[in-house]
Amino acid sequence: MRNHLLAIAAVMTTMSAPAAQAQNTVGVAGPVIVDDGTVGIALDQRPAFRAYIARERVPSYTIPDRVVVGGILPESGVTIYDVPQSFGATPYRYTVVNGETILVEPRSRRIVQVIE
């Protein structure tokens, strides 16, 4: 019985390890996988990214909805911009909405990352 319980515990540990690892962001050059598996801006690059947006004087658009990951931006009234290659390869675009810098999936306009 004890061996059976040890075997089950070993299997459960092995099965949960990849999920735990996927939740961490690793600082690497190139694409960065954020918590939900999307490609975003690395934690250590966020201050430089915010400084870039300030230098570019990107306007902040106002929408009535809360800015949250998974939210959808309106089709009109919000311009999205390309992320410079210096911040890593990403299929997403960025904008500033309600004072929050965000990454957006361009086709669906779904918010994939709020950059804090």
C-alpha cells in the first residue's frame, strides 16, 4: 500500500511540474512568454518600454470598460502601434488605454497583457 501511495505521489509531482514552470516568466532575449502563455514584454524591459512610450508621446485613449486581460478594445477610436524589435519579437501591438499601457492581439483587439 505504501509503495502504491508513493507511486501516485511521484506521478502527481511529475504531472504538476510543467504547469508550475509555465507560470514563471524567464528573462531571455527574444520572445518572452508571460503567465497566460502569450508573448509579451519581459518584466526587466517594462521600465524601458514605458519610457519609450513617454518619449513617443503615445496618447491615452479613454474607453468606458475596465482595462483587463481578455477585454476587447472597440473597433474604432483606439489606435494600436507596432512594438519595436528592441523589446523582443511579438505578434502583438501596443496602445495606452485609460492610462494603462497594454499589448493587444491586432485581429481580435483582445488585451493580452497590461504592462505595469
